[in-house]
Amino acid sequence: MTEPGHTRPMTGPLEGIPLPDLEALPDYEEGFWQGALSHVLRIQQCAECLVFRHLPTPMCPHCHSTSYSWTAVSGQGEVYSFVVVRHPVHLAIREKNQLPYNIAVIQLEEQDGLRICTNVLNVAPEEIFIGMPVQVTFMVPAGQQEVVLPLFVPA
């Protein structure tokens, strides 16, 4: 139950919005989604300079190497930035009354500047704050079998 003055927290992925087509991914993105299927947060890491990068790219923006590996990270981090969306744009969000929802940028602990865009679950939007400690969790969107999403919850 939601406290007076608070809106309900997100408890799972938004329903009805487009998801990645795992059959059509470029090879340099596959490791992220394969990791998520196994409930492991894997981030692309340059094999030469060891810098993590997300979103994945075919070439390191730091040393220009095209060699990389997929490294499991802790999934621990903090909210770097966020927005609470109260006016839906996507029809599925409007139809399923999935408001409000949040979009958060999480700073992962492994490297300064290593960030991932996601949602923070199980906390009222009014209680999310910059610097809030969070940890990864994984969920299958409703009606899906192939895609698992990395989302975050308060730590």
C-alpha cells in the first residue's frame, strides 16, 4: 500500500513497449543480453586498455582497439540521475495506466563514468534521490520469454 502523499512504486518492467530483437543484434551487443538471460550483469570491457564501456560499441573510444571481452560486474551502484514520467507518450503506457514511472541513470561502482539507463523498482518515485545506493535485479517482461531486463532496486 502506498503512503499518503506518495505514488505507487514501479514493481516491474513497463509492459507493451518495444524490446530488443535478440535475433537482429549486432555481435558487439550480444554479450550484454546473453548475460542478462543468465541474470548476470556483463559489461563490455576493452581487452587492451581495460576500460569498461556501455553502451557497447565495436571499437574502444579510448584506445581504438576492436578487441573486447564481456566482464561480469557487481551490479552495485548509485542513482546518478533520474526523471519521473507522469505524462505518457507511448500508447501502451497510457492504455495500461503505468504511471508514474521512472527512468534512471545508474553509476556502476566498477569505474567512474560507467553508467546504465534503467528503472528503479520497489520505491515510490518521491523517494528516489541522486546518490541512492542500488543493486541490479533481473526480470522478464510480461508476455516475454527471450528477453531479460536488468533493473535496479534500493540496496
